[in-house]
Amino acid sequence: MQTLDLLRSELAKLERVVVAFSGGVDSALLAYVAAETLGVDNAVAVTAVSPSLAGAERNDCEDLASTWGLDWREVETHEMENAAYRLNDGNRCFHCKDALMDAVQPIADQLGATVVLGVNLDDLGDHRPGQHAAAQRGAKFPMVDAGLDKEAVREASRVLGLATAEKPAAACLASRIPYGTPVTIERLTSVEGAELALKQMGFPEIRVRHYEDIARIEVPVESLSRVVEQREPIIAAVRQAGYRYVTLDLEGLRSGNLNQALME
């Protein structure tokens, strides 16, 4: 596969890398190919742990690293201590990635490595200030340099037989909170609890958008009828997570749709 060969070539140029490893399809491919290309001694996978990372996602990282034999480490990031991050304006992701670089750069410096992120070509078209923060700190995006878009990432993952090839897209829990609503531990916990409950009910692709005591549920359009069919247990579970009202978005799941508010 040409794009996979190009990715290996880009990683070979860097010689030694620290991969920001969230366990999603993008960073998983990058971590796997980095270890395959450079060897585990020259490719460290680092997972940033904070209240905005769902516990299930952290566990996925550990399981994948164990299965693939990666040199995996976890570090705590402290974006919640930054008032500018908690404010949750359009630059929230900038402060988050800045905190990530604070945590992983010392590891990279110790190893003489470059920090790399699982950014693909399609990510460049969205509002992603975090990419600018990472780039300003010297991070590289090998999949962009190799010309991989989202579909190429999944196809390469299939070719390699990675368990993450069909994993639904995920994002940090803070992305469920509308811009202008402060990020708090309590709000993140409510979102995580509601989403975990719905995933356990058979909805792997799910977003629970947080509007104080209102939860707005997003699932793919083809799953809308199933939500209605299971309305009673869903309502009970979402209320258990701390919401009073439970709503279903009839437009279906749209990753990153809260960014639209920044363009209005």
C-alpha cells in the first residue's frame, strides 16, 4: 500500500519518536507503524491522562500497547488547572495540546526524539487550534506529510489487521460541552457516565452533548429508531448520570458539530 509505505518513510526520517497515543484509529496506526518501522526502542507511545479522557479510552490504550508490544507510558496533564482552558472559548484545544506538550516534551528530550501526533489530512479542514499549539512546540504530523486522509488511515489499519480499523471516531469529553460553558469535573463526569451507559446498551457511536440539565444525544441516523425503542432504559441511565431532561438530535451524529457556533 503506497500511503503506508510513505508513512513508514516519513517516520524513518525522524529516526526516534514519541507518539501522542489516545487509542483512536489515527494515533493507533501511527504508534503501531512507528514501532514497526523504528523498533520499540525508538518509538515510545505516551497517553495523556486527565479528566477529559474517558476511562475506557485509557484502558484501550493499555490493552493495545500490551497486545502490540509497545513501549507505552502514561503521563498526567494539567489543563484543568489553566483558567483559560476551563473558560472553554474557541481556543480550548490550544490550551489542551499545550498541556500535552508540557507533559510529553521532557520524555522526547530525554530520548532525543520528536513528538508526533496522529493528525490526518481531513483534520486540517476543521477548527483545530490544538494542531497549531503542537506545531508551535515542534511536534510533527507524519500522516499529513505522507498524504493520508481519514479513509486512508482506516484502510491502512485494515491492511495491517489492527483492531482499531473500524473503531468509531472519538474525541475528548470536553468537546461535548458547548463553547462558553466552563469545563468542570462534574460536567465531564456526567458526559462520561451517560456515554458509557449508552455504549453498554449497544450504541458504540454516541455523543452526549451537555446543556446543563439537558442531555442532547447524537447517534448515527440509522440508529435513531433504536434509541426510541429503548427510550425508557436510556432515559433512566442518562438521568442517573446527572441530567434531568433527555433529548435526541434528529440530525444524527456529526463529529465536531459544536464548532459551528464559532462560525455563526
